[in-house]
Amino acid sequence: MPDWKESLRCSFCHKNANEVTKLIAGPGVHICDECVGLCNDVLEADRSVEHTEPRLPMWETMTDDQILDHLPKIAAVQAQINDNLREWVDHLRSRNVSWERIGASLSMTRQSAWERFKEPPA
């Protein structure tokens, strides 16, 4: 069984739990104490700035290599979210909640929900 401190990562900076002081869990995502500190700094500085749509990093300012280096981080966060979603669905199934109700909750058909979550990935 893998060490959870190695497998859980901050969804923002991608550091694992061993690399930060605290990792805070959300629904399928995590944020570390360092990113919370950065967020607090941004919020404090933002009080006097006009609000714009958040989107970081700005790929227009990044090189191709920087974007390519960032892609695995996005994929790892997606995998972490998918694993968490699967755990929630598995828990619902252990309570005998129907595939129809699970599918409706996820805005998909019963069949689509069953196909996506019927078995753990290999």
C-alpha cells in the first residue's frame, strides 16, 4: 500500500504531503499551507485591484517547455479527483444506492455511471 504522504499532492503546487507542513483536503482536491499563504497574500493585494477572471498560470506568458512541464501536474490533479470521485461512488454503492441515482447526480445516464465506475481501474 503506497504511503499517503507520497500519493496526496497539493492541487495547486503539486508538492506531496511530505514536502509541506499541512495538506488540507477538499472534495477531491487538496491545498497545502504554502499555497494558502500565497492565496492570502493575493487576496490582501487584490483588495485595491479590479477583479478579473482567475486563470493561473497564464499560458500566453509561458514557453512551450513550461507548458509541457505543467501538463503532468494537471493530469495528476485530475487523477486525484477521479480517484476521490470513485471512492464516493463506491461508498454509495455499498449503501445500495442505485446506478440511476448516481448517474442523475452526475448528470449522466445510469448506463454511463455504471460503465465508468463498475470496477476499480486496473
